[in-house]
Amino acid sequence: LPLSLPAVALALAALAAFVLVLICAIAHVTAKTMPHEDAECKKGSAPNIHDPATRELSVVVPSYNEENRLPVMMDEALDYLEKRQKQDPSFTYEVIVVNDGSKDQTAKVAKEYCKKYGSDKVRVISLEKNRGKGGAVRTGVFSSRGKTILMADADGATKFADIEKVEEGLKNLRPWPKGMAISCGSRAHLEKDSIAKRSYFRTLLMYGFHFLVWFLCVKEIRDTQCGFKLLTREAALQTFSNLHIERWAFDVELLYIAQRLKIPIAEVAVKWTEIEGSKLVPFWSWLQMGRDLLFIRLRYMTGAWKLEAKKCN
């Protein structure tokens, strides 16, 4: 006998509920346990995010097969930082290049800057295996010494001098609750121009990703993926200590954690230029990010992942 419309609707609702419960169960069961701090950051073996700051600024540069793009970014960054230090001798900095299991000469290129500027200003941390951008940034943050910590991409797509804009964004958030605040560089103001250069398919993927970010995780920030973010030391400790995602969607989890911890966040427009050589594969990388976004929300919602407060020494 043909089923009535209410019966079909009821069956579809039951199927949808079953699928949702199944996805929640998969997200919960497959969740990684709370990550331990990296070996480089154990007490006494290296600088440690838990210790008091001894520099004004730390710049963390995640690098995977960046032997060609890294020199341009490092020259621009170090030229700016050296000039700033000459103008203000009290300004101290360090640049931490995290070689994320590169198969090219990235580590060798980075170490040339250690020789030129000294290991107190430029350090290289090499990971044996590729962990992803989030894992590389997390390693550098855990080994940083700065009062503020800047994430900066190795491709130099954002003009380094725009650090002054994100610093201003950080200052405008004062007073910082418990010393915590985050200022994000943003390309949202460039969206109309970038759409004109993209295919309809890539534009559709972009809007789909933005919707998922807004719907599932982060509602206040329009551009979560710009790799130019400045954090106070305390904000970096609390967010990165709770971070689980180590690949492309780590920025979203970072800001999701910040919102959950009620850390104030500023979004500041920065100059940005698309640089050839991106490791992001438009369809597959965004598919992976979409999956990660769903699992971020479900794993926190089901209690598989929990936020833990960390203490500084």
C-alpha cells in the first residue's frame, strides 16, 4: 500500500535524526584526546609559553616547502623589525621559523637568517614529520618569548608593516580581560575584487565555507583564514593549549575557543596580495575544512573536547 504523506515525513525525520546521532557518535569516538605540549617546550629544554615574556614581540612563521617564497617574506619582515629596533632600542623581537617537515631546502634557507641576525633574533624549529599549518604554528607559539605573538605566513602575502594596524586593533580592545586579546588581519574588504578573478565554482565554495564558519563556529569575524593574527601572550597560552585541529581549519577552532573563553577579538583590514605557490587545493582542502568545521562544533557540543584553563609560571 502507498504510504501517506505524514508517514513519509515521519520516516524521513526519523532517518535524519538517526544520521545526526550517528555523525555525533562518530565525531565523539574519533576525537583526539587533549594534545600534550610539544617536546621542544618542556621545562628547561627551550623557551616556554608558560614563562614570563622576555621579548616585546615573537613572530611565528609556519613553513612547508617554502625555500622559494620564504626569503622574500623574511627580508621584508627583518628589515622592518631592525628599523623599528633602531628607532626604539627598547623594542625587542624574535622570529621563529617552524620548518614543518619540508622536503626541500626550507630549513637551510631559514638557518642562513640565523647566521646573519643571530640565533637570539631568528630561531628555526624543525619538525620531523609534516603536522600541518596549525601544528607548526602551535609549536612556534609554545616556544615563544614575546609579550605579543604574531602569526605570519611564509609567502609574505600580507605586508609586514601592517603589523602596526593589528597592534592598533589590539590596543583598541583595552582593558584586556585577564591580559587576553586577539587582533586578526582581514581580507574581507577585498572580497568583491577577488570574486571578479575567481571562477563561479570557487566563488560558490568560498561562500559555502563562509556560511559553515558562521553557522557552526565563528559569527563575529568575517575573515577567519587570514594568516596574520596578533595575540597577547596570555591569549596565545589559553587558546593554543586547547587547540586540536592542526591543518587548514585550525584558525576557526582558535577563534571558536577565543569566543568560548570570552576573549575580545578585533578584525583589522590589511593589504594582501595573492602569491603563487599556495599549498591549498581549492576543492579537496575546503572539503576537509568543511568536515573539520562540523566536527569542531560537534566535539565541543558532545563534550569530547573540553576547554581547560592554563596557568603561567
